[in-house]
Amino acid sequence: MEEILLVAQSSFDQPNLAETPRQYRYLQPSVFWNIRQRFPRKLSLLVVMVSLAVPLLLWAITSYAGLVPAIFLPTPTAVLDAGFKLFTEDNLIIDILVSCSRVLAGFLAAALIGVPMGIAMGTFGSMNSLFAPFVGTVRYMPVTAFVPLIVIWVGLGEEAKILIVTLGVVLYNAIMVSDAVKFIPNEMINVAYTLGANRRDVLFKVIIPATFPSVLDTLRVNISGAWNYLVIAELVAAQSGLGYKIIQAQRFLQTDKVLFCIAIIGLIGLTIDYGLKWLSQRLTPWADQARH
């Protein structure tokens, strides 16, 4: 009895939580650490300039001060001089066009194969069971290991170089597009069925339009992989191309030419990336809010 009275008394002693005013915590405004908020454009340009200027400044200080031998790290002016000679004496513009054509051909083939395969894997359980084991296994195999087989299969011509670029990208396209399809809410598909849509309507009027922004982002990301495999592709008996120029300069320890060709690939890739981003914003304006 005494225990019951003590419990009752302790319950009366407890403060009434409903009457206690709730303490609210307000987030302090922040420019740099806002989550998914638009960053001021002028400040964004300033940050971009700093991110580019700092590495260049460190490179200039290190190379001009002679802290690293020129054979390992030439000066910016030496790299620019080497680039001028490559354009005027070695017809570098032809190598740029050749490399771009190889990347474009291989990447288009990878897109035409990988995107439909990814949509099929993400939409139909049967297609996922058919392709997923193959894709999941082969994508871990290095493309360089297939180079001898590719030479045997298709020879030393342009087909071999395009095939290497295609194999390096196609499975990643399929996996990323498949994951994008699987993120479509089931409610969206059920509503389409409720409104009288058949399977064909759901595929072409719901799934593909909903996945299209992610497909464009996938292509924008994976085109960098195509440029990475370009150097491997141009190891196969190439007589032109940026990868060929890099390998040729490496043999003669011409580091300045190597750096200039790498910079050219970076500029081309950056241009393509911004071009695809601009195209994505124009074709899918409804997804622009999600990107920011």
C-alpha cells in the first residue's frame, strides 16, 4: 500500500509536459552550407576561378622555382610552346578530329546498346534475370584484357578502337539506366493502369519519359569513360590520335607534349560535358529543380 502511494505521489510531482513550452531551434542562415539551395552566381564564379587558379599557381611556383626537374614537371610556358609546335608542325588538329570521331562512334554504339538494355532490365523482371548476371560479371573484367582478342576478332583497323571504347562504357550505361528505372515510384505506374493504360503505354508514356533526364545524366557521366578508354584504344596500331601522340611523346620523355595533349582532352571533355548539360536543361526543364 505504501508503494502504491509513493508511485501516485511521484506521478503528481512530475511536471505536465503538455503545459511546458516547446523550445524551437532555428537554423542559422548559411551561404556555403545550405542543403539543395541555389548558390549565388557571382560567388559560384569566384569559387570556380579559385579552384582553377590554385592548382595552376602551385604548378607555376613549383616548376619555375626548379623544385622539380623539368623532365618530370615542365613549366606552363614550356607546355604552351610544345602545344604551339604540335599545332604548327605536327598537325595536332588532325589527331584531335580523329580521336573525337573514335570516341563519338564508340560512345554512340554504347548508348544505342546500353540504354535500351538498361530500360528493359529496370522494367521487366524477365529481362533483369536474363541480362543482370551477364552484365554484373563482365563489367568487372578489365577491357585491356580483351585487347588481344579484339585484335584477333576484328583486326587492327578502326573497328578495334571503336569496339574498345564501346566495351568500356556500354555496361555502365545499362546498369545506371536500369537503376534509374527502378527508382520510378510504383504509384505512378499503378495510376497509369487505373486510367486504362496497357503495358505498351506504361513503357512509352510513363517509364521512358520519367527516365529520360537520368538517361541524359548517365550519358554525360559516362562519356568521360569513353575518353579514358581512348588511350587504350589508340595503343592498337594507331598512327594518329591524341592517345597516340601521348604515347609517342612518352617514349622520348617529352613531358611537355604529354601534358598539353592531356589538357586538350580535358578541355574537349569539359566542353562536351557542358554541352550535354545545356541540352539536358533544354530537353527536360521539369527535372532542372532536381538537378540543383
